[in-house]
Amino acid sequence: TNFRMNKFSYLFLSAIFLFTACKNTRLVNPGDTVEIAYQKGIDKFEEGEFSDASEIFETVTRIGRGSEYAQQAQYYLAESYFKLERYILAEAEYRRFITFYPRDPKREEVDFKKAISVYKQSPRYRLDQSATTKAIDEFQLFNSRYPNSEFVTESADKINELREKLARKYYEAAEFYFRTDQYKAATIYYDLVIDRYPESKWSERALLKQIETYNDYAFNSVLSKQIERYQLAISTYEKYIQLFPQSNGRGEAEALRDKAEEGVKDVEKTLQERQSSQSN
């Protein structure tokens, strides 16, 4: 009896307060139950009125807490924000759904949509890439948790796309340092591309540019450091040929190696000449 009275009281209070809880009085009428309000939200969602739908579903999640309507409203609230391309809010609401309803049958889909929401926050490569790294983590976690999911292939593709973006960011940083004659910094950033993103299209370019950078670094160094840096160019060439034996850039790589070898010979000749003049 107490249970029935509590249930009745809950539904009665829900009907009374639902109207006042909704910010926009044209969406929910006085006396609307949670069920009626939820259905109005569904109608708005299906009509493509996602802003109105989100407002109704947000109200239902608060007023109908603990009910099946609130559970479904939480899902559709996240979906509404996703449709509105408000991805920060969508991510937050998908996370809330997972927290409150971890065993819901839609959990797999929600986990994927959460990852997509983070992916959509990833900016152009020149900007801060925290969201990009976070999205990669989300997709990797998804693939680990749902190895047989229909979304695994798309998830893997997104990981590759995001890793290409991070590789490009490092590559462009290296290019900046190269253009401004900061050769040591350039080699460090080319290394980051090669070591962290070996599968990316930027890896081969980085390795080729690293040979050129070591040549320029050597040429612009004091004589005592030149041979060491030309030899780094030669060893980088050998790494390039080992990793990309059929590359179209092989001819350019060989020309850069020849330049490094000539550099070594020139330095050795200069050092010998200096020794000879000093002994005389």
C-alpha cells in the first residue's frame, strides 16, 4: 500500500511540477505527465526540432528520475545535442547515460557516439591537439571493449585519421624549425614523426627531410662537429632505404647522401691541410 501511495505521489508531483520545470511553456503544458512530456520530446525529435526536443528531454530526465522515461530521455537528450552538432554537450550527456545506465542495451552505440563526439571536437592540426589524443584513446578503448562491433572498422579508420593529424603537427613544427635554421630542433621533431607515427604518410617525408637537415646542420656547424653530423645524414639515408626501398624519393635521398659523403671528404681534406700547415 505504501508503495502504491508513493508511486501515486511521485506521478502526481511529476504532473504538477513538470510544467514549471520546463523553461519554455509552449513545449509542455500544465498537468502534462512525464509520459506525455516524453512523447512530446520524441515527436519533436522525429520532426527534426532537436533544440526543442533537448529542452523537453532535459526536463524529463530531472523530473522523471528513476523511471523508464528518464532513461530513454537521457539517451535522446544526448542524441539531440549530437544532431545539433553541440558535441561537448553530447559527449557529456552520453557519459551521463553510461554512468546511470551502464547495462542498457544501447551501451555499445552510446560508447561509440561518445567517441565520435570527442572526435568532432578535434581541431585543425595547427591548434592544440588534446581533443585529438582524447579521441584516439576513446576509439582504442571502444575497439578493445567491443572487438566484434559493427563500428570497429570505422573506429579504426578514425584512429588512423587522427594519428595522421598528430603526425602532421609534428612534421610542420619540424619544417618551421628547418626554415628558421634551428636544425637541432628540426631533427628532434622529424624524429618524433618517424618514431611515433611510422605508419603515417608523414613518416617518409620526415626521414627524407631529416637527411637534408643533417646536411645543412653539418655545413653550418663548426669544423669539429661537421663530420659527425654528415655521418648522421648518411646513417639516416641508410634507415630511409631500409624502410622505403621502393620509394619515389629514393633518387633525392641518394643525392643527399652523396652530398653528405662529399661533405665528409671536404672536411677531412680541410683538416689535413690545417695539420700540414701547422707541422710546417
